[in-house]
Amino acid sequence: MNLSCDPEADAAYADIVDDIGVRGVAKTVSVDSAEVEGMMNMGFDHEGHLVGIEILDARRYSAAEILGESV
């Protein structure tokens, strides 16, 4: 698994597979949960396998050490 962050967009993306480029993302499903009060997107390949998760408003929902930021 690989985690990349975009501080300017305040987003984080977790690749579930080792090389997402090979599979690619064929479909994105948005999860807008009232329980979390935030938004996450799940990426699926052509076969319907989960390949990645995008976390929007990442500073709010992720620990600083995950995002590579100091507290």
C-alpha cells in the first residue's frame, strides 16, 4: 500500500494495490457519509476490485504523522 498526499488540495490517496498504474481506475464511487461528515472516494479497476481510496479534507480525518506534517 502507498499513501500520497496533496497538501494544497487537502487530500490523501491510499493505493490498495502495489501498482495502480497497471490496473488503472475504471470507476470512482463517492462515499458522502453523514456519520463522518466528510467525503471519501473509492476507486475500482475494470474487474470491480478496490484499488484505492481518496480522503478529502485529509487534515481533519488523518493523523498528522500519516500526512507527513508536524503537529
